[in-house]
Amino acid sequence: MWRWKRARERQEDDLTAEIQTHLDLEEAEHRGNGLRPRDARVAALRAFGNVTLVQEHVRDVWGWTMFEQLVQDVRYAARTLQRSPGFGFAAVLSVAMGIGMNSAIFSLADALVFRPLAVRDPHGLFAVRSTSPETPFSGISYLDFKDIRERNHSFESLIAHRLAVLPFAKSLDAVPQMRMGMKVSRDFFQVLGVDPILGRGFLPEETDIPARGAVAVLSFGFWQTEFGGDPRVVGRTIQIGQASVTIVGVAPRAFTGMDPIIQPFFYVPATLGEKPGQTSEAGVAASVLERRDDLGFIVRARLATGVTRAQAQAELASVTRSLEEQYPDTNRRRGATLRSERELRSEQAPALLPSMLLLLGLSALVLVIVCANVANLFLSKARARSREIAIRLAIGAGQFRLVRQLLAESLVVAVAGGTAGVALAFAAVRYLGSIRIPTDTPMVIAVQMDGRVLVFSGLIAVLSAFAFGLAPAWQAGRADLVSALKRTDVGAPRRGRIIGRQTLVVAQIAMSLVLLVAAGLMLEAFAKMVVLDPGFRTDRILMMEFDPAAIGYSDLQTREFYRELAARAGALPGVQSVALSRAIPFRPSFTDAVIVPEGFELPAGQDGVTTATNTVDASYFVTLGVEILRGRGFSVEDTPDSRRTGIVNETFAAIYWPGRDPIGQRFRVGAPGPWTEVVGLARTAKYFNITERPQPHVYLPLEQHRTSRLTLLVHTAGDPMSAAGPVRQVVRGLEPRLPIANTRSLRTMYEEGVLGMQRLILQMVSSMGLLGLCLALVGLYGVVTYSVGRRMREFGVRMAIGATPSDILRLVLKEATVLAAVGVVLGLLLSVPLARALSAGLSGVGSLSGWTLILVPAGLIIVTIAACVGPAWRASQVDPTLVLRLD
Amino acid sequence: MKSRSTGGRVELLQGTLDLLVLQTLVLGPSHGHAIAKQIQRSSDDVLQVEHGSLYPALHRLERKKWITSAWRTTKEHARPLKMYSLTPAGRKQLTAESSRWEALVAAMARVMKPADG
């Protein structure tokens, strides 16, 4: 801008000098012809003509630069808006709400779905997923990963990582806490292009040789919260797992892990704490790094230069085929496939993208209502200004310039509204960011107002400026000069204008109805959800999670620990029963096992059916109130040496053994596994999601399927949290070093974790609906008030020839009702596809029900009529003599 | 038409000034005052150019890139003058314009004096 201004000044100086030179030369010439100095100057000026006019003409030739005109337009627009602050405030406020809502929702969707990983060339990074007929997509075993890395030529680099909850303590003598970390393979940071801001990443020998692997890189957030951002943290020794580990680096702030939601606290080499070469009692390798059946690693890859995705996929297929031949036990029918980051995310959380798109779509509707509203405001102002505009046209303003002038006004409103909207969104984002999923897992909805959100806000601000500015500007540009100038007052409205504003109001009502129907559907779904029976007891249950193997317990020690823990906790006063379970409902910690039900004909090419399983002890069913319908629960009979037993739920029995008594049926766990006999039938509960359809589920006895990481469930007589202290005492008494994780009441976990997200979405959709409705009502009120004001004379005449005030009232209300009814009908038509999309996209949302279909439209019509009662009343109170005398 | 006769002098038709300026600059670079004088002189003072009207024309031609300008000192004058000179594009434009002008003049002549035709 300054450069432009200096250029313009130089141009002016240049012209002045040029004209001065001309006059001097002419003057000199006249003097040479013998004129006196004064006469010579006058003669020169006469020959030249009007200097100022010439300068003006030259400036015209230069032309106004676009920028200069824009500045002029914006200045003028700002002045116009200042002159009508009420209008300006209403317009800016509506835009602020619309843009604020959209920006907040976009930032949420961006955090959950769209934002790419904070790594170098995120779109060039692919995920390699393992596939089999039973489980279409899963992680990859570390051994397979290493084989693929060595045998392929299509990838420039491959890395593997997995999340792991590990005991962590800042010093070696402190009691460790369970913390989420990430185990990574060789070259993790190098391949991702993430440069630690302090220290370094891992050296190849650190990630490959277990003895050298006692190093860690902290995440930026953990460095800040746990270490106070200490710049000398590199080189410090901390405790992770059972090892004393040296901090070698701190990751940059932007890099928060390989997942949009879960942000690990630290990164350690995959080899940390692994004991290669050892086998467990069952004879399998103890280390996950040596088990080809442990599909826990996520593999990422960058293609080599010049290699296409299809070529890489083809080579991947041939590598996995050779692995299949080499290791038929674990790799039978196991392939691998490439996935882009976006594909990976939708695989991992398939419901997320559609629900975010729905929220974005609904908030776009709010913005449309906002635009209609502001357009309406502008139109009513344009009416009042039609004379001003006509005069400006008459004295030669170009229509294009005039339209641009009015657009500048909308732009000023949009920019002011957009700025305020971003501030609103900022507040909303702080609220969204404060939502914590109640687990010790660092799950963060990393909503933030970053550049991406700001660009989005700016874009929609400009878009909406055009949306609500074009119609009024176009109408003004078409203004009928003569009639506008001839009228003394603003005169009777042209039919077209009123129809235009009515259309806007109808559209607003229709869209508010759509939003309210959406909110109604969500509310219904939520109400249903609240009363839904999860199928297990949620009240008076305390949960606590342990993993003794993480501090070096052997299988035997672990078993002893849990036996003692259950016995001592169960003996505490106020405790009714205690149970141990590997997983608890609604936390995705069930193991998907391949189950082979006897006598069930499997689909071709499939070795078994993937089913969620849980490993529980004998008192699990009693403690959580899961009813055993037939047969028995687990008991002391089920020992490692007795025959293998299992309990299936009704749904499992109905699918695989329809019409047969499930008790006594058999199934295998894993294709080559031993036969397991069904001893009990459990009532089907909810396992992943409160709104899920009945899912097949298999329970296995803890005694026969030992595992180190278990959750203790304590059923108390009173407040479950009051038992937390005593139970902790028991644990400390048994093992002071053992970290305790996820201490909370099952009720809290259930309400916040299961209902919380749904409640949040419900809140969002209903606030959108209410906002839309308020805006539509303001618009309707404006239109009715405006048209009543215009028609006072008509009403006066009507009353003079015999209409009663109630006739007038009815007339006005009837017209408003027609508008509302048309809007409602349109809105209902639009709601049908919306409801379909909602029930398809969000679990638990049903189809349109009578309640929503009757209550929402009826309520909307009543509210709209109520909004018009005021102006209608004023119309009915008109004094005919007064109104008629006015002209 | 905006053409009037005042005491034997003729005011310029709109648009013809550009042509005259280009024609004048064929002879070489020149400054505003000299161009005005040159037009008057070569038309034997029949064409009356209000000196001021020359400048919008010069700036217009410069904007169309038919002429360029620069402040230069010359032998005749002590002070620097803003000298205009023809660009190749301007030369091309002059050729095109003058043939159009000639065609117009011939046509006008035929219309005004049909007997001579």
C-alpha cells in the first residue's frame, strides 16, 4: 500500500513539473517576442488552458487503480454502516454466529478427521495393513514387518509403531504411573521427517539391539507438563517399564503422534523391555517382537521414487505370498494392502467421517439462514436508500460501480462478522478442547484455531458476503430511476421486492425446520440411549487396572498377585463382590479372536468368524449383573488342567447354533486351537456402543487364559469411590511399585465416555437449530413489520369502509401463517433425505418419528405466528382518520 | 460533430490529436511544448491546439505503450525536459491510423464534392 502511494505521489510531482516546464518555455517564447514578463505569463497560461482541468484529465487517463477504488468503497461502506448502527450490529452479529458455528465445527472435524499428520510430506506416507478373510484390516506383526522391509524394493522406507501403556516414573525410586507411550522401529523420526527440538531421534542400534534400547524421546506436551519444559532434560534418567531410560530428545510441538486423537507421552524403541529368545509357560515367544501372530504394529511406508501405488501393492502381495508359504501356521491367507492416511482413518473409525460431514452440512445450513437474514436486512435498507441510489445513478454513477459499492458494504459486514465469529469459535474450541475422554489414555480432541481454520473462516466469510450482498446489490443496480425520483416518500413497494423478501423468509423457516428436525431426531436418539439398558450393572462399581508384567512379574507372580488382590479386596468392609476382567464394556479393549463354531458352515475361504471375546474370572457375571440364562458361570472347576470351557451370549448361540441347545456345543479359539465346550449362555449386553445391534460375544475363563493386564471390578454397598482408598492400600500392601491405572467408577466411565460424545453432538445440533430458528424469526418479524408499515394506508381504508380491528389482525396473521406454512412444508420435504442421512451416519438415530414430525412443525408455526402478533396488533390499532389524512 | 470554425482556425476533431502527436514524434523525440508548437506550425496555424489538451493525450498514448517518456537534458535547454519518443508499437499504430485517416478523407471528399468524383 505504501509503495502504491509513493508511486502515485511521484506521478503527481512529475505532472506538475512537466506542466511548469511547458508554461516556462511558452513564457520565455512570448518574452522573446517582446512581451512584458507579466503579460508573457498570462499569455502562456491562456494558450495552455485550465491547468487544474488538464491535471484532472491526465489523472483520468491514469485511471483509478483497483486498490484505490476498493479503499474508497470500503471507507464509504464503513461510514454508511456507522450511520445505521442498529442495522450494522444485527448484521454483524448474525454473521458472527454463523461463521463462529461453522469455524468451531470445522475445527472439530479437522482435529478428528481432516488434518494431516504433522510429518514431512504427509500425503506421501502410506499405511501397510494386514488383511485376511476373517479380519479385513489389522496391524502387522513385527516379524512380518521386518520381512517386508527386507524383501521389497518398492518402498524407500518402512517404519512400524504401536501404542503401549507403560509404567513411567520421573526418577528410579518413585512409584510409577501407567502412561501411554509409543514403541517405534528403526528410523522412525527420520522417515517421518520429524526433527526433535531438543536432542536427537533414535540411532539404528538403539531400535534394533534390545540392550541398547533404554532411551526415550518425550512428546512436547509431556515435556512441558511433566518436566516443566526443562531445557536440560536431555540426558536425564527416567523409569519406563522396568528399565532406567535415558531421555535423548524432545519431539516438536506440532508432532503429537500418528493418530488424530491419541497423543502418546513419549516414544521408545520397540525393543525396550523386550526379552528376545524367552518363551512363556505355554511355549510361545514371550516378546511381541518374536510373535508372528501378534498383529499389533502399525506400519507406515514411503514409496521409492518412480514407484506407483499399484506397483508397490503388487510387490507387497508377492512378499506376503512368500511369507504365507514360509509360515503357514500364522500367515495362512494373510495378505497386506496399502492405505492412504485418509483411508486408514476411515477404516479405524468408520462412523467419524460421515458424522463430521453431517455436522458440517448442518452448520452450513445455519450459515445459509444467516445469509438469508442479512440479505433481508440489506434489502429493507435498500428500500430506504432507493432514492439515494437513484440520485447517484442519475448524476452518472456507473451501475457496475454502484453494485460494487453495495458489495463492499456486505464485505465490510462479512469481515467484521467473520472476525467476531472467529472469536466466538475460539471460545467454542476452548470448550471442545476441554472435553476429556475419561481414561488414562491421553485421548485429546486436538481442536485448535490454526491457520487451516482461519483460512476456512475467511473463505466462508467472503462467500457469505457474496451470498447476502449480491441480491440487494443487483436489485439496486436495476433501480427504476424515474419512478424512484418522482416519488415523494419511498412509496408503495414494488411487488418483486416483497416477493424477494418473502422468499428469503420462507427459505429461512424451511431450513430452521430442517435443523430442528435434526435436533429432534438427535434428542430422541439420546433419550432412547439414556434409558437403554447396557446389559450390565453400572452403579456402585469401582474399576482399577493393573499390569504386573510391566514391572517384571513372572506369570506365576502375576497369578499370585491377582489371587491375593481379589481375596483381600473382597474382604474389605462395604465390598459386596470383586471380579477380574481383561476388558470392560465400551472400552475398545476386547480381543477379536477367530472362533470356529462346531457344526457351523463357514463362508467359503474363511477359517473362522471374528468375534469379540473377553477373559473373566468366576465372579464377573455376579459382580456386573450379567445374567447367565442357561448352564453355569465360570467356577473353580475351570482350571488350566481341566477341559477348556467358554460361555457364549444369546446372539452368538442364535447365529451359529440356531434352534439347538448351546450348552455342550463346542468351538475352537483360533483355527488350530483346542476345542472349547460351552458351559453357559449369557444374556446379550452392549459391548462397544450403547446403540449397537446385538453382537455375538464369547467369554473365556481367566484361569485357562492367563493375562497380565486386568481390571479389578469392585461392587460396593455405598459410593464406589469411597472404596478406592482401601483397595489402593491393599495393592500397595501387595506391591508398592505397581502402577494403578484408570481408577474410576464404572458409572462415570459409562456416562462420560458413552453418553458424553452423543450429548456433545446433540448440544451442537440443537444449538444450531435454535440459532437458525431465532434468525428466521427475526427475519419473519422484520418482513411482517415492514409490510404492515407499508400498508397502514390500506388498513386505514379497509377500516374506513367497515373492517373491524380483528379483521385486520386476522388478515395480517393469515399472511404470516401462509409464509410459515409454506416454509414448514418445504422444510419437511427437505427433512426426509436429511433424516435418512442422519440415521445412516450416526448410530442410534432412528428414522423420522411422529413426535418429531408433529411437534417440530406445530411448534414452529406457533412461534412464527407469535412473532407476528406484535406488528399485526399495531396494524389493527390503526386510526383510519389519522392515516388517511396523512396524504 | 464537435468541430467549429473560429476565425479561420479549426479545433481538432476528437481522436485526431493522438494521430497528430504520433505523426509529430516520427521526426524524433520531443517534449510537450515543442510538440504543441510543431503541430501548430506544420498546419500553418490552422489547427488550434489548446496546449493543455495535449497532456491527457500524451499520457493516454504512453499508457497504451505507443510512446515512452523520460526526463532528459538537451543542448538547447538548461533544464531537464520530459522527452517523448515513439515506440515500435506506436509506429505501427501510426501507419494503421494514417491509412484509415486517408480512407476517411477520401470518402469525405467524395461525399462533400460528388461532382468531382
